[in-house]
Amino acid sequence: MKIPFLLILFLTVFKAFPQNSLTGKITDQTTKQSIIGATVYLPDLRQGASTNAEGIFELKNLPKGKFLAQIRYVGYNSLTQFLEINGPTTLNFELTPSVTELGAVVITGVSASTQRHQNPVPTTVVNQEELQQRTATNVIDAIAKTPGISQISTGAAISKPVIRGLSGNRVVTLNNGMRQEGQQWGEEHGVEIDEFSVDRAEIVKGPGSIMYGSDAMAGVINFLSPDPVENGRIIGSYSGNFQTNNNLIGNSIFNAGNLNGLNWQARASHKIAGNYQNRYDGKVYNSGFEEKSASGYVGLNKSWGFSHLNFSTFNQKVGLIEGERDSLGNFLKLVEIDHHPEEVPVTDEDLKGYQINEPYQTINHLRFSSQNNVILGRSRATVNVDWQRNLRQEFGHAHAEEDHDHDHGDEPAEDASLIFDLQTWSFGSKYFLPEFSGWNATFGVSGMHQTNQNKGEEFLIPEYRLTDLGVFGFITNNHPTLHLSSGLRFDQRKLTSDKLLLTEAHTPTTNPEEAVETKFTGFSRSFSNISASAGATYDLSKKLTAKLNVARGFRAPNIAELASNGSHEGTLRYEIGNPDLKPETSLQFDAGLILETEHVNFEFTGFSNHIQQYIFPEKLRSVFSGDSISNPENPTATYKFTQGNAHLYGGEIMIDLHPHPLDWLHFENTFSFVRGKQLNQPDSTTNLPFIPAPRLQSEVRVNFSPKSALVKNWFARLEVERYFAQNHFYAANHTETATPGYTLFNLGAGVDVPNGKNATLFSLYVTANNLFDVAYQNHLSRLKYAAINEATGRTGVFNMGRNVSFKVIVPLSFK
């Protein structure tokens, strides 16, 4: 009888003990009226709530402590504020009509959620509203207009991010805070994330992020899915997109819910596109693609923290554009004639529809991960574990027509030319110490084990095993006017490459007597070094803030840079690795100013980045350095990785004019500039390759939120993009060529239609990119170096022409 009595006593005392909660009211600062549907979200706890008809919100079952909260509503500026939760807590908030989003919450690259305004590391947030109002063909394309961000593209489906002139695995891509590993070394390998699944993107520029490994020398891009919904709600949505240039059709359905802390999200998407077109090339043969993806999580959010189990699968089939044409300018395709592959002109039927022909590649990316956050009194700890498999297959032979449409799924195909089977285990753990006299400290450890197997008929990189281990610490202090942060990280990497011998039939063998070629020489190398950053943000006044940050980065050479030996359809080049490459180290300085006034918002960030032993591919005259420009057996340009000391410098400027009381009117201008130079080199090699051209973007935008039963919110914008000529290029051996400047005009408009109950029935967005159908080649387009069109004398394939997009989003509420 004692046990039930003690249990009753415990429950009585527990119930009587004050529970931690947060309640309050959100109103319009000007009118003092309640705002219905505004959200309060605590990022570090992944908990939020929205206001009811009286503007009241309530968050229950919270842990005790100090957390950053974000208060948001469409048409208003987001408000960020640190809150002290201790028992029942009541706080009211007032929001002002929207001008900019400079105060948006930042999670990437810092110890805990912090305000972008206070973070000395240059950071940009691309929010949901921006993503919805613009047109893109893939997830990197969706953020590529952000100042300081560019993309290396191979057609409409394949894009790799570039941050201030640096790309490849110098940019660490995260999916909900965890590293995305899918052959990061390849410029022709896109990022395996569903565009529909991204709610916002947080971008750290430079090596100031030390939380995610040594590779983040250029910075970090974190793609985040929607926040968990508030307790007691079940919601959903449908998103659809149609684009006229390549007849892209995209559809996505979403469901999420939260019942007493048991919460979930689920999404399924499909996207298919035909051949894109432009004024000079007409329809570009074999530029279509198809994507099938699903993602979601299930988890618990309680007062002790949260635990989420995540799942995603991304499956893509994408045509590889070769650009070969006959004397009349018609694209050529490979077909089998009498069991021999021959090139013949494509027909009009080949250019129609959604058929994807050889060469093409398939990508299957499967991922499971567990994210856990546990509150330990005034401190907390996170533990993340992740497994992912990236199966990338390339088909480059001419097969019978009936073989073109087979789907190999997530298992290797027998007839694939190249097969990379990459499997990655990774983990990360952080411990957040209790705040002490305004100081917040975080310590952590992260690691990764990676194996890659070759299962195709050809070989570009060797099979390898990679093991990473890193430890780090990060500390911040938030004074009312001075915000300090610094961090230190130590990384160690071991990379072991397997030897590969080939017979006369080009098949692998372990018998040296049968071998006629050593495709790869085995080796084992270890790399270790430190990364560090220190910075300060100082509020010169309530309207003017100055920032300064210095960071040291470190990056070990990747497997392709060390050991590649071969070509494949997507690269348009033959690559040779250099096993003697040394690690890169960098020292970057960032300085910035932010001015926020009633009529003008101004932001400037400048940087200077010195990189020792910078690694890049240099074009050779032949695989033997002879007189010809390619290997006769493989007629593609040959590149070998080399390195030298480099200096990159530049910056971004943003000016947003919003004259009060015309707060609905915005005239926003941004300018991005980066210059990359190799030190102590002759003129032909003084410029680094693949440096984006200077870019000026100007936009006039109007936003209205009328009190109408027919329209809830609407906007319209006119954008002008000016890409200046890029005459600073790596000219040695025609590695690169100059790119002329060009100007693009874009239009956009959108409307939210209410359902009569203060909720949105649907949202409709219409955009027109490249309104005047300008024929252009971006300096970072891989297709710029495709074969010459003998009929016109123009080299390469041009970028997409005019493209009109229709997008609809239908929110659903089940509870």
C-alpha cells in the first residue's frame, strides 16, 4: 500500500510544482489591434504557437532557461528577442509593418540560435516568402540570386553553389543542420535536396562557421524544412508549378501535425521537365530531367527537449548535354547502326516531350538520421546521428531505343558506364553550458566515416575510405551594444585510396601479370589542422551597426583532386589528379556596416581572403602534355589539378529605399563583386578560374495587405539583373575564355486569396524570367565550353531563354 501512496504523493507534488509556460498577446504597434495567426517560435526547442482570434498565444510544457524567440507574421517585420522562461511567463509583443527581414534568426555556424543582426560572421537568410515569389529549376538555382552567391550550372537540373568565388566541397551543404554528402567534389553533381521541401536557407559566407568540419572554407548553406507546428494542430498543403520554357511540371503534397508533443512532417514531390530552349540554340537536346522525392520526420517535443527521426529519399534522372552538332547546326545523338554507335541529327520528335536519352545519369540518395536535444537544467546537449547512401550512375553508351526508359531504382545497373556507391556515417554532439555573466559557451565533437565503391564499366576516381574527427569550442557574449564571438576547431582526416589494375579488356584484376595498366595507385594520407574565428558586432547607435570578423580555414584535398584519372559525360573534360597536393589554409577578414532607418536600409560587407596552396584544375594540351588539345582516344579537353597561393577579395552592397509613409513601396539594389588572383604568376595564370562576374540587381516592388474579402495580400515587382563582362579569367591553355556582359529583365506578381475566415484559401504566383528572351552564357556555365556550332560560329550552349512560371500553393487545416 506504500507504493500507491508514494505515487499519489509524487503526482500531487509534481502537479503543484509550477510548470514552465509562455503566454502573451501580439498586436500591431501602430493600430494596437490584435494580430490573428502570428507565430512565436523557439528555434532551439523547436516549439511554437500561433495567436487566436484575440491575438493570444500559449506555449506549455517548456523547460526552464533563456532562449531566443522569433515572432513572425506575413506583412510585418520579424521580431527576435531572448526570453527568460521560469515558471508561468507572460510577455506581450508588438509588430511593425514589414520593411526588411534583417532581424531574421540564424542557426547555422553559431553555438545556438542568434540574431543575424548580432552575428559578426557574414550571414544571409533566404526566407520562405522569397523562395515562393521567385522561379527556379532546382534548389541551388532558388538561392543563386542572393548577394555573394552564384552557381556552377550544367543545364537546368545540375547546379553547385558558389560562395564568393569558392565552390566544390569548400562549400558545406546542410540538410536541416546535418551534412549532405553526395560526391561533393564533382561540379556536375547537383545537390540532392527537394526544392519543395525547403522552407528557408541560411547562408554563412566564409570560414566563420566551425561547427560542421574543415571543408567549410567558403561557407555553409543550410536548407531547412518548415518548423514543427504548434500542439493540437494538423495541417497540410499542396504546391504546384508549371514553367513554359521547358514545360516543367512540379507537384508536392505536405502534411504535418502535433498531438501532445508527438509531431510529424511528411512530404512527397515530383518534378519533370523537357528540353529547355533559347534564341540561339532552339531546344537544347537531352536537357530534360525528372525528380521523385519524399521526406519527413516523426518525433517527440517535451519539456525535456526533443527527439526526431528523419527520413528522405531523392531520386533523379537527368540528361547530359554534349552539345555536338552537324554542319547545319542540328544537335546530334548516338544510335546503334549495325551494332556500331553512330551520330545522327536529332529529329523534331526527339526534342518534344519529356524523353531523356543517353547519355544520362541517375541519382538515388537515401538518408536516415536522428536528431536529439536534451535539456539538462540550465544547460543542454544535442546528439545527431546520420546515415546516407548516394548511388550515382551514368549511362553513356548507345543502346537500343527500347532500353532508354528503364529505371534502375536504388540498385546498381549492369549496363552503367560509371557507378559511384557512396555510403556515409556521421555524428555530431554539442554541449551548451549555462550562461555565466553574459557569456555562452559550447563544446562539441563531430565525425564521419565514408566509403566509396566503383561498380561500373569505367573508373574516374578510385575506391576509397575516409575518416574524419573534429573537436571544437565556441563562445559568445551579448552586451547591450557589443556582441562578441569566437571559436576554435581541430580536425583530423585520414584518406585511404585503393590500387586498381586493369587488363587489356579494361576489367579490374588483382593479378599483376594480367594487368596492362595501373589505373590508380593506392595511397594513404592523413591531414590535420585548425580552424578558428573571432569577431565583434558593435551598435554605434540604434540605427547603425558595425561588424568585424577574422577567420582561419582549413581544407584537405578531396579524392578527385588527389587521384582522378578519367572522363565522363557530365564533365566535358578529362581530369587527372595530383597525389602530392597539400592542404589549403585560408585567412579571411570581413568588415561590414548595417544602417536601418525609417526610409533607407543599407548594408555593406567587404572581405579579403588569402588562401595558401589553393587547388584548381589547369587545362593541359593533352594527357601527355603534347601538342594536341585532347587525348585522341577520348576527345575531351584534359585538366590536371595544381595549386598555388591565391587572394580573393570583394564584397556585397545592399540599399533598400522604402520612403515613409509609402512603406508598401521598395526600391532595392544589390551589388556583388569578387576578384580571384593567383599570386606571383604571369598574366595568363594570374586570374583564378570560375570566378563569377560582378552582378548588379535592381528591383522595384510593391506590397499591399488590403482589408478585402477577395484579396488578403498581393505584390508585384520588376527586377533588372546586370551581369558585367568577365574579362579576368584563367587564360592559360584556353582553360577559360572571356564572357560578355548581359542584362535580364524579370517580372513577378502574386496574391493571397482568403477563405473568408482570416485564413488563406490559396496563393498564386506568376513570374517571367528573362522577359526579352536574351541569349546569354553565364560565366559559370559548364555548357559554355561545349562544342562549337559550325553553322553559327558560336561556341557552347546558351542558357535558358524566356521562362514564365505559374505557381499555386493551397494550405490545408485538418485540426
